[in-house]
Amino acid sequence: MRKDLQMKRGALVMNKAIDATSREEWDGFVSQRPEANFLQSWDFYEFHKARGKKVVRRLFYEDGVIVGAYAGVVETAKRGTYLAIAGGPICDFDNKRLTKAIFSDIKRAGEENGAVFVRVRPNEAMSDNILATLSRNGFRKAPMYLSVEYAGILDLHKSHEEILAGASQGFRRKLRKAEKNEIEITASCDDATISEFCRLEKLHAERQKYVAFSAEFLTKQFEAFREGGEILIYTARKDGEILAQNFMIFYGPEASYHYGVSSELGTKYSAAPLLHLAAMDEARRRGCVRYNLWGIVGVDEKSHRFYGVSEFKRSFGCEEFRYVPAHDLVLKPLRYQLDYLVETLRKKVRHV
């Protein structure tokens, strides 16, 4: 019994947490985790650094083996600074000792960066166990989301035929229409393609009445993921004219439909299904096991601004997947109360 106790103490002593400095070491661990997607990839935080943001990347070891990780970005706002950890931490949430060590480290990182609070949104399915773990470590449900919390997921173990069998009649009808329209599909990660995407996104935003991302924002993100070979933009053309484009990220087990834009002709010719089927083929070639259509809203939320696009994603016959929602670790309670009230009001005004 004494020997066992000594071994446990030795393991505790050997555990360590360090700042990550190696892309290979980081992605070698994170990309192999079944729950992972690009939100905790190395290149996503290179993108944040390119925007002038401070990032935190931490690795946790036990007996020389990586057992956990988290990456976050320090966000500044008029109400105060906060540390945002989207899609993380990455770890075994059943290991209480490990989660305690990670969340203690997260608290330290928040304090060192003068954060009012730390916001996390683990890349895990809704679970009473994980909710209890967050509560046990001092977290409370956040007033605002952090990245997508409700997504449409397709199983890439299924063939195109199996996926189409589960799709709606409307989706299959659009696909047949697109196939008759002699639409050309290409995939590229060159500079001309991201320039085209930025131009089309601006026009799409004007037509759909939303605030477009800046060309700088999209280009820096594109360049960061291109560095790791994780991005392709799929383009649908008819007679040389662009109909639609999908901004796809491939990381570890998941292909993510990150952004999509279209021209007025894109809807007329039903180009979108062809873009997605082409991206699914590439995802399978890369060993991805799921295709994340990204955010959806509830079937009853008809007033939500994303209701229409959510219905389009549902037409694929996707699984509707709920992540553990964002939770906050409050570090400065008085300042946090102001932030909580502002974000609660903003969520109601924006209908999100």
C-alpha cells in the first residue's frame, strides 16, 4: 500500500503544464482526439496572432505523455478583457485530477492577462457529467454563446447514396436540377480565390442584410489555415460566372463548412448541393469521419435570422448535435455583472 502511494505521488510530481511552442507537437495531440475540430487547431491561433491578439496555448503531460491541451485568445472590450477558449479544453473529462489541474491553469492564465472572466465552450456533446465538472471547478453558464453550440453533423462513413437517401425530397430535387445545369466545381487555395470570395461575401451580405466580414479578416484566416494545408475554397461556376463558394476547413476527424456565399444566380441554378458533395469527397480522402454543417437553430425558432439557412442544412438529413454550452469562470465579480447584463440584453436584441 505504501509503494502504491509513493507511485501516485510520483505521478503527481511528474505531471507538468507548459506553453506550447511546436505546431507538430500540438496538432499531433489535438488532431487525433475524436472530439476535435479546427477551433483548437494550431493555425486558428496563428490567425488570431496575425490579427494582433494575444493567445495562450497550454499542454499538459503525465509521465512524458500529453494528456490535455487548451488554446485561448485574449479579447479586449470596453467592458473589460476576457479569455475565450472555444472548443476547449481538450481532455478526458472523466479524469477529475486532470480537469482540476487544467481548470486551475485556465484560471491562472485569465488572472495573468487581467481578465474579468474566462469563457470556455468544450467541444463535447451536452453531458450532465461535463456540466457537473464545470460547476465543480467554479464555472457558471454564460449569457452569450462562444462559437456554435447547436450544429448539423453528417456521418462521412456513409456514402453519397446513403446520405442522399436520408436527405429531404427538396434537397434531392435541387441536386438533380444542379446536375442538369452543367455547373463546374473547382477547389483552390490560391490568392485569387480568396479575393473572389471576399468580393462575393460583400455582395451576399448586402443582399441578405447582414454585416460582412472584412476582407482582411477573411484573408488572414485563409492564410493561416493554408499554412497547415487545412483549407480549400470550393467554387461553382456556370459559363465562367461564379454562382457560389464554400470556405472549407479540414482538421483531424472533421471537415467544417465554415462560410458559404452565393450570387443571385447561385440560388437559381441550385449550386450549393454540388459544392457540399465535392467537399465531402475530399474530406473522406483526408480521413475525416464527419462533416460539420455548422450552426443551426431550433425548428420552432422561425423568427431567428438563421432559420432559413438552418432549414437548408436540415435538408441534408443531418444529425442535430448540441455541444456543452459556453460557461464562464468569473474572476472580477463586480465588473462581470455589467458584462452579464450587457450580453444578456444584446442576445435578446440580436435574436441569437
